[in-house]
Amino acid sequence: MPKLFLTIASISGILSVALGAFGAHALKDKLQSEGTYDTYQTAVQYQFYHTLALLGIAILLMKVQSQHLVYAGYSMTFGILIFSGSLYILCFTGIKWLGAITPIGGLLFILGWIFMLLSARG
């Protein structure tokens, strides 16, 4: 399981940096004219923060066996996909209803942090 989460964190980290740079340099004018630049930045920031959390989970799982950490890893992974993914798609397509599923990703992030807390308690 640690290798899976380390792989996902690595890929997500690469994408976070690439998408952040792409947004700042190639898309900034387009996104600002459409009023979605802040939304795009939020997607990149949350993806990167939770990528780092996922990396921490992978490292912890190399040292300890914890089902709560496994649940945390899956929650963070799906949170990134749903939260940041829906915001990226919203920015590129303008499909507004995607904003309605973004909070599901946010709830998965919260759940991931709760699972991390539970792992600390034993």
C-alpha cells in the first residue's frame, strides 16, 4: 500500500507543479478574462497540499501498519480527483454544475484528516 500512495503522490505532485506553472504562464490571461483564475489556483493549491499529505501517509505506512492510514490515503486520493478535478474541468469547460460536486471532494479531504487523527490514537 505505501508504494501505491507514493506513486499516486508522485504523479499528483508532478501534475500540481505542471498545472500550476501552466496556469500562471500560459493560461493566466485567458483564465482572468473568464473570471476563473482564482478557481484554478484553488484547485492547484488544494491538490498540492493534499499531495503532500498523501506523501506523508505513504511514508508513515512504510513504518506502521494502520487501516486508518490506508483509509486516509484513499480519501486524500479521491478528494484530489473530485475536488481539484472538478475545478479544473469547470475552468476549462465552463460547465457550472461541476461546482456542485466539488464539496464532495472537500468532504473526502476532511475525512482523510479524520482518519489520520484516528491512526494517531491507535
